Amino acid sequence: METKRTNKEILIKGIKKMGMSLVCMFLGPILMYVSFSNQEKTLYIPLLILSLLICVLAIYLAFIGLKTIMDSMFYKASN
């Protein structure tokens, strides 16, 4: 009987996705603050849209990263 072990390659992929999510979690709100503080500038709307997309990307990457990490821990080896 083989014991279940964590698949390290998949775990590393999940950790990388979570790291990218962490970067986006800081970058999105910072860009949003910058865009709201400069509403009279011409780049207000594009910067606001970009910051909202980065915030959505952070949430998406967090869910995908968590799913990947869970898949690595509860990996079923098909024989």
C-alpha cells in the first residue's frame, strides 16, 4: 500500500500563483489610490480600469492557486 504524498511540482506551481496573487493584491489598490487622487489628469479612466482588472486578477489567481495547492496535497495517483 502506497502512502499519499504531496506532489511537489504541483505545489510549487500553486505557490507561484499565490505569489503573483499577492503582488496583484498590493498593486491593484495602490494604482486605484493613485487614480482616485489624480481625477483631473487625462489618465484617470485608463488607470482606474487597469487597477480594477488587476484587483479581479488577484482574486482569480488566489482561487486558482489555492485549488492547485489543494490538488497537490490530495493528489490521487492513477495506476
